[in-house]
Amino acid sequence: MDSNSHGTIALGLGLGNALGAGIGVAIGAITGEMPFWLGLGIGLGTSMGTAMGVVFSRGGNAGETDETESLKSV
């Protein structure tokens, strides 16, 4: 990926972390198992946010790897 897309991926990562942590804290406060739910929320938020950032950096195309990003181009 070119360096122009890193900001979009970072934005998705940041939003995913924030949402995951918020949801994890809310569920953890209700159930009393804060460390488990906070860790699970951050982990899921990080993965989902990164995936959304990659999709948005590609212009909504979540298909196969572009030719310029494949290992053949190295």
C-alpha cells in the first residue's frame, strides 16, 4: 500500500480501538469482569477498525490484493 493510505488505516484503527474499549468497559462494568471484556473489546475493535481502514483506503474495494500490492511486484 502506498503511504497515502496510512492515514485512513490509522483512523480506522483509532476508531475501532475507541469503540471496542468503550463497549468492553460498558459490558465489563455490568458483568463485573472488566479485564476480560476490556481486552476482548480492544482486540475485536482493533481488528475490525484495521479492516475497515484498509477497505476505505482502497476506495471501498475489499476484493483480492491489487497487482501493485502483491508479492510478485517485489
